[in-house]
Amino acid sequence: MVSIKDLPENEYVLEGNAACPGCPITIALRTMLKALGKDTIITVPASCSAVIQSLYPKTSFAVPTLNIAFEAAAASASGIEAALHAQGKDDITVLAWAGDGGSYDIGLQALSGALERGTNFIYVCYNNQMYSNTGVQRSGATPYGAWTTTTWTGKKEKQKNLAEIVMAHDIPYVATASIAYPTDLYRKAKKAKEIKGPKYMEIIAPCPPGWRFDMSKTVEMARLAVETGAWLMYEFENGKLTFNGPSKGIIDGSREPKPVEDWLRMQGRFKNITDDDLKEIKKELKERWEFYRKKSQLF
Amino acid sequence: MKTTISYPTKAGMGKTGSWRVFRPVLHEDKCIKCWICWVFCPESAIERDEFPKIDYDFCKGCGVCANECPVNAIEMRREEK
């Protein structure tokens, strides 16, 4: 296992970018690009990532980046991969870097299409559970009970499970990660780079202005999400599901997860949930752990 | 087809250090060089030198480094006018 000291010092997200202070996207992308290296082409749909690159004629991303339409991140990655393949440049990594809005909702059909075509690329959904860039609207990834500007009494529906939808495409590699575990994220990105075919990764990205917490707590929030079991870190490889870090103990029952209230109470978006909502959230989590416990024992 | 191209450079949004309200100050005597501040800095504003070197031209003062430091070697001090 690689340690923090061994991570490369190369920076591909440059200083003086337009991200909010404490932004989780830049933490995730820095670590991701340390693993993938400079021979990477990124496609970015409409999202915070398109904005934080700064203004023309400058950009803060030091690798080739294409900003494209909201629904087209995976489709254009397919095109780039095909063009590179035709030129014999198969050593270049194609990375689609989209938010949860561009993956769960708007980009879903393009993602599904690219996975079905077997495009050799890495699709990363950094999941901040809302449309942060346009001012915090609900998305398919927003959890039950969370406040957004379009669910101002708390969301009444459950979030969908995109990683499961992706796994149903029977692709070689699916992984979820958290920005609070950079060595785990680095290892997964390295592994995804070596595998041929479509790869999907999802990274939890707590957004300080959207989730309503102090900007210094970004990483703490991502760590608590894992320790309370609200976010699970796993790898799905050759039909086998394995859990990493604290999620491993939570799923096999050897580790008592922290109470989910610890995570919820730190966020302003869950300020108005009732005791019934809390019960519902806990029930949903238990069901999810049970589902994954059974699934990890399948093969 | 002609399209607009931006070129990678530091300071895409200028010197973002001016956004800062609290300034991270490293106490070198406490630092154990675990580089946790470096890996979590959202701004890539910490450089790996002998000790973590904070680039105050670009540090936005989010305080992630101070919050994550396991030995509390980074103190957030209010910027003076």
C-alpha cells in the first residue's frame, strides 16, 4: 500500500484557480491526476469543474481538457478514445470528469452508451449530492431528508444508486472512494489506469456551501461519511465485490459504525430533519448495508 | 474548426491569497512531516520542502490543513489589515 509520502509531487491542478476555499473537487482531481500522470485527456461537462478552470485565456488544469455539453461527457470521451486508437495512441488515458448531476441525471444515457460500447476510458463521478454549480438544486444523488433550494422542506425521495446501474453493464472495474482516503483513491486510480475497457469511479465530495458546513471541515466530512457508513468504499472487479477501509468492517459486522447523527448534525442541510426522518435514514442505511453484505458473499 | 484554447498557468484567477481571512501559520517545532496538509490542500498551495511551505500568494485560507494536522502544528491566525 502506497503511503502519503510516496505520492508524486507533480501538480496538474495549479494554484490560483477559481474553486471555492475548501473545495473537494480540486482535492479529488489532484490525487486522481497524480495517479494518471500527464498523458491524460479530460472531458468536463457543465459543472463546477468547468468553472474552476478559471477564465479564458488561462486555465488551471495542466492537462488537455475539453469543456463540452452537459449530457455529453461520456459520449465525447468515446469519440476521443476512438480518435486516439485510430492514431495508435493507446497509451493515453481518457478521463471523463463529471459531477453527480452530469452522471446520475443528465449524462446517464451517454454514460450507459459508452459503457455498452466498451470504450477504454475512466469515468469519474465526483458526487456532492446536488447541483452545486447552479446554486444547490436537488439531483438524483441527493439523500432523503436533505435540504436544497428545490427541496426546501427536505427531500422526500431516496437517492438512486448509480454504481449499481453501472455494475449492471458488466464492466471490468467499478470503485467508490472518498477524498479523505487519498492513498486508497490513488491506488484505485492506478488500478483503473491499467485495466482495459470502461472503468467507473465515484468519489464522495462534500461541498461546503451546498451542504452548509465550515470550509475547513471538507475532509473531516468525507471521513465521517465513511465512518458512519453513509458512504461505502468498495471495488467491483471481475464480478467480485470487496470493501475497503472502514467500510469493510461495517459490512462484515466487525466494526461498529459511528452514529449517523454525528455526520448529519454537522451539516446545515439536515438541520430541519425530524426524528421520524432520522429513523427513516437509519433504516435506509441498515437496508443498504444488508444488501451489500449479501452481495459481497455472492461470489 | 476553430475553437478557443486556454493555456495552463498559475494564477488563473489572479492572486487568490487576497480571498483569505485566516492565515495558516506553521509551527516547525511541532511538525512531524507527515505531509497530510500537502495531500489535502485544495489549492496545491503547500509545497514539499524541508518543511511544508505555504504559498501565501495563492492560499485561500480554507483551513483544511489546520483541521487535518494530527499534531496541531498549523495555527489559523486572523489576517491584519
